Amino acid sequence: MRGDDHARSRDLEPYLLLRVVARPRAWLRGRLPLRWRRRLAVAAGGALGTGLRGAVAIILPAAQPWPWATFIENVSGALLLGYLLTRFLAAAPRTTLTIPLLCTGTLGSYTTFSTFAIEIARLGETGPTGFAVGYALASVVAGFAAAQLGIRVAARR
């Protein structure tokens, strides 16, 4: 392969997934209205995000004083959400199913407000209240900062 061909093929690699899903997507487009395709995208993304969250929970066990798994999931999810939404909203006409799939579905199930709330309650019950308040504040501040960083990085591109 010549240098130009290799560079061109490397530029197309990110679009390989889009080519793979193009045939089923075209089949669904002809059979399902857009609102149902969006619901399917959210469901598929939700399954993916739940699997990712489970993987993080396995890697970072819960038997720690600070709930690192949930903290990392929520902060990294905020970073990705800030980045992706900024990028996708700049390309709005082409993101009919991308935002429901990746943002609403995947990152919506990857991040977890319910576990965050339960962990704050548990920290307050089993330890000093200040520790629970500190965890809550650190999570919110870090999540906001991560989302802002994602937005700024996406805006530079």
C-alpha cells in the first residue's frame, strides 16, 4: 500500500462502525418511525453503558471508604457528555440517532445518580456527616469541572 493510500485508509477507520451498521440502519429506517428508532438507540446505548459501569465496578471494588467507582463513572461521564454534546450539536442534522444512542443511552446508564445518592446516605450513616457532605460536594464540583473541560476541548476542534 502506498503512503497516500495508507493515510487515506487510516482517516476512514473511525467511520468503519458507521459502514457496518449502515445496512441494518437502512432496513430499520424503512420500517420504523423515527421516534421508535430513537427509543431503540436509547435502549441499545443503555445496555452498553450498563456494561461499562459494571466493568468499572469490578475493577474498583466497593469495599473502600470513598466510593471511587461511582465517583469515576460520574466524573468521566460528565467529561464525555460535555465533549460529545458540544461536538454533536455543532453537527446537528447528522446526529438524529447519535445523541440518543451515546448521550442519553450510553452515558445516561453509565453515570448513576441513584447510586450516588445511596452512597451519600450510607456514608452519612456509617461515618461522619462531613465525609458524606465532602463526597457529595467533590462529586458535583468534579463533575461540573469535567463537563466544562469536555465542552472546551470540543469547542477547540
